[in-house]
Amino acid sequence: MVYKTEDGKIFNTEGDAEKHRDELDRQKAESDSRVRARYADTYHYFKNAGTLFDQGDYDGAIAAYSEAAYSTPNDPVIFNMRGQAYSRKGDYDRAIADHNQALRIHRYKGGTFQVGTAYFLRGYAYSGKGDYDSAIADYNEALKSRYVGVYNLDNNIIRQIYYNLGFAYDKKGQEDLAIENYKNAADYGDKAALENLINRGIKYMRESKNPASVSSGSAGPVSGSARPVSGSARPVSGSARPVSGSARPVKAPKKKIKWPLVILNVFLSIAFGLGMILLIRWGYTLFTGKNLGILLTVIMLLVIIPLYSVIFAFKKVVLIVLLGILSVSGWLMFTGIISKYIDLEKVSSFVSFFQSGASNQSFTVTQDVNFRDNPGTGSNVIRALKAGDTVTVTGDAQNGWIPIEHEGDSGWVSAEFISR
């Protein structure tokens, strides 16, 4: 007589068969013990991660979720929740990678558990990156999915998805689609969506929605909605493995400040602004013969530098180039570099004479100066003119010298020493 055990092995005696059965039971018990220990570790890490997440310690939560993933590498919940923690930190690329892993596990294992959550949270991460097309696609996939978390789609989750869709469409400048989805969110009880519509001047009567109408996964593609919000997950007590709870609204992700660009903006605004002010001061002195007052200079600083900052922020390239040329000219004037190539005295004298209008006009000598018989410092001096003397311009300027008449004598004087 032979004896066959449950695993298909055949023994000649009943005793040998019983010994084999006992060994199988021992191995099974040992395996079960290891599995229970593994899930106990997973549950411990997952619970700890949830606590750290709620406290805002996202680095700690990520570390705990990573330990849980090491113990249970094929649980999509863990990857979804670690991805959410990465999103809260603004590390959207790693968040997307975790949600991708959750979806890969689903494709391998089958089923729909956590598929909606993965799409929902990945859409949130794409929105944080500014990739609104991908965010919209994922939010629509979440609406099509039967599950978000362990629950069928409920009002709270649906309103978040619609609101997020509206936000994404707003960012894309597609206002009609944004409004459509804000209306959908308002129908599911989203007060912020209703306020958004009111602020747009849209009077909208909310239509109560029945969540059962979409719990079957029949929802088709939808349009967009407003602030990105993500779900959170907590371990359910008494469960053999950690599972996620329903999504809850959270604050919109803060846009990451690009500090190098901010610093460059500030530096260029100050440098270009000061250059423009230096140019204005030089021009004012050139045309009026007076210095620009400190008060007026300070006022210009307070106006021009912020104006440059706005121009740089909006990247008005043509305007930046034009104003940049003027600003650089101001610095060249200030440093004296431009004087190596342009005779500023001649420019000044020309401007002074040009301002006088036609000849036969009276001017005043601004400081003691030689009155010469011909233009140029090498000509003979008729006499010295005193500051305050009145002269009459009799012709056109030549190389910075003005023909004048004084006390019946005709001669020349440097244009920089007379003014109206």
C-alpha cells in the first residue's frame, strides 16, 4: 500500500507520509510567520510615515515610506503615498516616478485598487511642474477609474479633481473649459470653485450631484478646474496591510522661486537703473548748466529701478535692449570712457549755442574768461571778461567757439563760459 501526500509525493508507509506532512506544516507556519513579521514592519513604517506626514516632516515620511517599500515592494499604496510626500516637498520628478511605479505594479498584478489615486496624485505633481496638459490627462483618467483610494469616487474627491482641472485650464488660458469645470466642482460642493465663478461675475446655481453616477468608472473626459490638491493616506487599524484613505484637500503647491533669476533681475535692475540716472544727470547738466538735485535723483532711483525690474520680469526684449543701450551710455559717461572718443566740450558748447536760438541775443558770462580776436586758445586776447558781463552773440559757433560783441568790440569766446 502507498500513501500520497498533499504535495503529490508518494510514500510506502503511513509514518513516512505523516512525517512529510508535519514538515510541510512546519515550513508553512515558518513562512506565515515571516509574512506576518514583514507586514507588521510595513504597517509600523507606514503608520509612522502617516504621523510624520501629518506633522509636515516630509523627509521623515519619505524615509519611513521607503522602509515600508523595502519590506513590501509590490504595494502601490506605499509608492503613491511616498510620491505625495515628494510633491509636498516640491520634488515633483520623484513624485511622478513613484506614481508611475504604482501604476506599473497594477499592470503587473491586475485590478484597479489605487489606480485612480495614482492618476490623481500624479496629476497633482504634473500641475506642480507646470505641465498642465499631462495633469489634465491624469485627472481625467482618475475620473474614469473606479477607485480613488479604497473607496468609490465620492463627492469630496470628485470636487477636488474638477477643481484641479479648472486650475490647469486656467493656467493654459482656456477660460471656457476652466469655467465648465469650476461649475462641476461647485456642483459637488466646492465653495472655492463657487467663489471663483462669482469673482468672474458668473451667477451660478449649484446642481446637486449624485456620486453614484460616476462610481462605476463611466465618467468621460472632462474639462478643467482651480487649485491643485492631493490626497492623503492613513493606515487602517486592524488591517493586515496598510491601505489608503480618501483624498483630502491640501494647500496648492508653492511655486518654486528661481533664486538665480531673482538675483540676476535685482542686479541688472540696479545696474541699468543707475546707468539711466547717470545719463539723465549728464543730459540735464549739459542742457541746463545745473546739477540735478539729490531729492530728484532719489525719486528717480525709486521709480526707475523698480520699473527696470518689472521690464526684466516680463522679458520685454526689445525694450530691455533699448534701455540697456541708454544705461550703458550713462555708465560710459560716468567712467569717462566715452570722453576718449567724443569731445564733450564741443558738444556742450554746441548745445549751449543751439539753445540760444538765433544770433543777436544777449548772454551772460558765467565765469572769468578771455575775449579773443579769433576762435582758439592760440589767438590774441582782446581783454578778460568778468563773470556777470553781458555779451551779444553775433553768429554761428565754430568748433566750440561763439562770435560775440562786447562794448563795441567783436571777438570770440568759448561757448562753455556763456549762458542765457
